[in-house]
Amino acid sequence: MQRKIQFLFVFFTLVFSSSLLAQTGSIRGFVLNKDGGSPIMFATVTLLETNQGTTTNEEGFFNFSNVEPGKYTLYASYLGYDSTTAKIEIGQNGVINQTLFMEESAIKLDVVEISGRKEEAKTEVKISTIQLTSKQIKTLPGAGGEADLAQYLQVLPGVVFTGDQSGQLYIRGGSPVQNKVLLDGMTIYNPFHSIGFFSVFETETIQNVEVLTGGFNAEYGGRTSAVIDITTRDGNKSRFGGLVSASPFQSKVLLEGPLKKLNPETGGAISYILTAKTSYIDKTSPQLYSYADTAGLPYNFTDIYGKVSFTGKNGNRLNVFGFNHVDNVKYENIADIGWNSIGAGLNFKIVPTSSEMIIGGHFAFSDYQATFTEASERPRTSGINSYELGFDFTFYGDDSEIKYGIEVSGATTSLQFVNPFNITVEEQQNNTELAGFLRYRKAYDRLVVEPSVRIQYYASLSEPTFEPRLGIKYNFSDNFRFKFAGGFYSQNLISTVNERDIVNLFVGFLSTPDDVWRLNTQEKTTSKLQKAIHGVAGFEIDVRDYIQVNIEPYIKDYTQMINLNRNKQDQDDANFVTEEGLAKGIDLLVKYDRNNLFIWAAYSLGSVTRFDGDQTYPTNFDRRHNLNFLVSYTFGADKSWEASLRWNLGSGFPFTLTQGFYQDYSFHDGITTDYVTDNGDLGIIYSEDRNSGRLPYYHRMDASVKKKIKFSKYSDLEIVASVTNVYNRENIFYFDRIRYERVNQLPILPSMGITFKF
């Protein structure tokens, strides 16, 4: 381990020294919207005298390296904006920082320009990566008239969603705890509310979302399946504004504006954004949707998020943010579930005036507490209190990039519950993790390579991991690309979700459990980490500038997974046991985006199995076939109308069959228990073939129509009429084995929402 660290130190030193010896200079900066100061992503920036061109990233950042000394003209363009230029002069070893401001064009074009995304696709690997913006999210028919990230994630290839109620996302064979969800660099432990339509994130605050479904590089660690990286936007730097909205499901308010107005000369500003939303479907549903549940839909949640952004000269920036998410569910005579998550953090970026290095960092802390009380009075509680700290350093070269960083995180986790055999499981663990990563990207004429490595040290376990990863893309032509990615991954966080729960809403967490056994050998494990190996390949095909096809076969080998011991019947039995898993499949995505029509068609064929030491079985989220179709059309003389339709088809989930019933006596009085006259609980005898049954196919159609009424440049009214489950499909939620009754997902839910922006 020491030699590996010494090697990385020497490598970083050589890279930094070589940049100092260069005789050429660099030109870098940001492209921003003049009205509000928001970044313009994927704008084209050209150095006219050299004919060099590049595109801006998600932060509006661009960079030219190895520029010969001289005078140049920077030219920026983007669809819907007036182009802009700036005159600059650079000397030897010079670094020029330039901010370009663009104004929205008064002339609206109907012809779609080739996006900067296509140029990025040729120079970035980004396999198994899908980028989303708030604009894209809002093309989806929103449940209750509200578009939400949780609903859009469901249409992505490789993503399986388990239902409208207590829904969870499973990404290419990984369970929710194996997916890392980041908000401005901070880990969010429960990102989705109990009613499966809504996440904790406000759509209007989202700037960019990256969903990495596999093969992700070494910048991301601590998870073995996937990453959802969410970046929020800054508040408006020029004027006060916001919105208010209401629907039968929820209402929300957003306020934003400058604390110090944008300086067009330097780009300096201080701004804020504050949003809050609360649901009241539990109050409105008895009147509006009594046919769904006469007692009403028992969901209630509240989300609050605030952020203050400081922007300085050259693009230096500091963001300070905080949030509080609350979720409550009360199923009559079944369970009361609730969780509360609170946290705060900051992130920054420093762009030194005379150095080619860019420095970034983040710090955050959070507290998540969950409770679950069943009618059987078997309470469960779980909590995770954590902090995160990280720094990263980026060097931009000629068609290359080097980024490295260090991260420190710690967590205190607690768990207490009573299992179906009346055995109490109680754990409390403290854990600290140290990590370092190095990523290098180089774009050649046709080939792009991105090797990276992550060294992770789990201090509480005294266990290090060495995780090499590799991404490759080869451009056969401008319109046909091959790509590959793979690597090693680890994590120590496990979830308390039990697949046999009727209402699977309790999400608890635990790190580094002490008592972990292999069932097949009845021995303690030498490693308490969960580990996986990814391999992903595929093709990107641009059939036309407006038609893209993406094909990706993949495999994820979960070499060790740690789960609750569902067969624990004695206090001395192991609390946790290991399993192995294998996920494999192929994802197909076709996108059409031209003029007023957007079409998205995604099909996934997959298989997800586990081996528990005794048998190989399909997981309860093993959906072999999954098809999502989305179409959105803008129409009207002023393009103020938008119609959207989404249809999902999925094969049935596996479940364990029932073989019989018996009377279960607790023998609480020991041998003197009168089992002849006492009434025991009704116990279930499950089939020995785990998950050998299959539920019926799932399919559902959602539709919406939007009308935008514009009052002025900054104010408008948007009216949305939507229908969830248009043809009232009876999709199964769960089956009550004891009462032999089928309980369905939500029926048809028409709604209307109104949003006023100012």
C-alpha cells in the first residue's frame, strides 16, 4: 500500500512540474447567461485565429491548452442565444481567465442545431451515463400535475421500479443501498418518498443530473452498483423571482434573487434560492380519489432546501446549502412509518489566476432517522449520522485531463428490530473511510482512453481496497462509436430492507457489522465488505443529427454481498450472512429530438440472481423485460401547448410461493406454556424454492397536456392536466397470503396543477 501511495505522489509531482515547463499558455473561462448568470451548458466556444473549438461543460466551463503566445478572438455560440466575442492576448506560460456573457436571441428558431453534446460524445467516454436537466424532466407526464426526477428515472434503460406505493429503484441489478445518490457532492440516504411519484429534490432547482448505471470511474466510491449525481443551480443573480404551484397532491413555493447583483465585468455576485414543498394527498384523496382507498392515500411529506452562492472573479465560487426532508405513512391496522433527514454542506471551486490547476472541495454532514411500528408491535428503528470532506485538483491539457483528490467520511449507524421469529437484532457501529483517486483522460484522433484508480481504506475494519477502473471509446466515424468500461468496486453500507415485508417502506442502514457468516461454510468472513466487478460495452450510433441509438450489454458480478440473516431463529445465530450475485443484460435506447417532437424508447433485457450458499434464485426485483416509451410534442402558433405520453411495460416480479400454514407458539412461559388451550399466531410455510413464482405483467400509461400563458418576459402561468394510469390497469401491489386477497397499485388518478412564475 505504501509503495502505491509513493507512486501516486511521484506521478502527481511529475504532472505538475511538466505544466510549469510548458512554453505555451492556456485560455479558460465560463459562458454564462447575461440575464441571471446561470451557466450555458454545451455552448460552442471557438478560438477563431486557430480554428480550435470546444464545448462548455455542465458548469459552463471551457478550456484551451497549449496556445501559442499572441492575440486571439474568443467566439461563443449556442442555439437560442446571440453569439458573443472577446479579444484576448496571451504571453508565454500565461493563463487567461475570460467570462463570456450571452443574451437570449429575440428570434426563435424552429430548426434544431447540432448540439455540443455530440462533440462531447466524441471526446468523453461516459459509458452507461445519462444526463438530464430540469427541462427534460418536465417533458414527462407528471403525476398530480407535477414532474419529478423520481418519475423520469423510471424511464431510463436498466432501471427497474417496484411500484407506485413503497416504490424503490433498482439499477442494473443493484439494490437501492448499492446506488449512491449525491446532492451537490453530499450523500443522500433516502432520496425517494413513500409514494413512488416523488423524490426529495425540487425539479425547478435542478441544473444537471448524471445517472451512471455501471462502469463509473474512480471519482465515485463507496457503492457497488450505480451513482445518481445531482447538481442544483444558483439563484438568479440579477433579479428577484420565483414560483408558486398547487395540485391535488402537493403545493410548493420557490424564491430566488441576488444578495449582491451580478457584476457584468467580473462575473461576481451573491445569490440565494429557497424552496419548500408539502403534500396533502392524505387530506384530498378521501374526496377526490375515494375509490382508490376509502380512508385516503396515507402519504405525507415535506421538503425544504436552501442555498446561498458566492461567485467571484475568474469563476471562483462557494455554495452553502441545507435541507430537511420528512416522510410519514400510516397504513391503518398495518404499520406506521416515518423518517426524517436533515443536513447541510458547502462546496467550492478555486480558479487560480496564474496556474492551470483548478481546485475543488466539499464538506457536509447529515442525520437520518427512521422508525417503523407494525400492528404486531414489532418496532424497528434505524439511524445514520455522517460527515464527508473532500478536495480535488484538475489539470487541463491538450485534449486531456488529469484529476485527483482525497476524501474522508465517517458515520455512526444504529439498528434495532424484532424479526418474524421474535428475535431482537440490535447493532450500533462507527465507521471512518479514507480514499484517494486519480483519473486521466486523453483524446487522440479517434481513440479516447480514461484509466483511473481508487484506493479506499475502511478504518474500522482495517481493510484497504485497490480499485482500478478503465474506460475506452473508439470513434469509427463521426456517427458511430464503440465504448467499454469496467472496474472493481466496494462498499460497507448495508440496508435493512426485507424482501418479505408486505409494505416495504422502512429503509434502515448499518455499516461494518461484526457478526457476518458464510452460510455454506458456517464460518465467519475474513472480509466484511461488499464487492463487485463491472463490465460494460456498447455502441453509439447517430442515425441522423436528431436520431441517436445506444446499445449496451453489461455484466455485474457481486462477488460478496451482506444481508440480514432472514433465517435467524436463535439469539446465538448470525445476524448477517453473505451472498453472491450476478446481474447481466442488454439495454437499448433510441432518441428522436427534432423541431417540436421528442421521442424516447428504452428496452432492457436482464437477469438478476443471487446465491445464498444453498441455492441460486432470482431476486424479487428481477424484471426480465422492461419497456418504456415517452413522446412529447409542442404545438400551437406560439408553441405554448405541450402534450406528453408515457407507457411502461414490465414482466412480473418473482415471489416465494406459499406451501401451507401452521400455528406459531412463542413459548413465552417456557415449558409450562399451555399450547393446548393457548392460541398461537398464524405462521406461513414458504416454498423451499425461493422466488420460484412470478407475478403478472405490469403496464401503465400516463398522459398530460400543458398550456403556458405568458404575461411578460419573466412571468407566466402554466396549467397542467394529467392522468396517471390512463386505462385503469389493475397492477398488483402485494398479495395478502393469510386473507388470500390481492391488493393493487394505484388506480386511475386524474389531476390538474397550476404554476405561476414571476
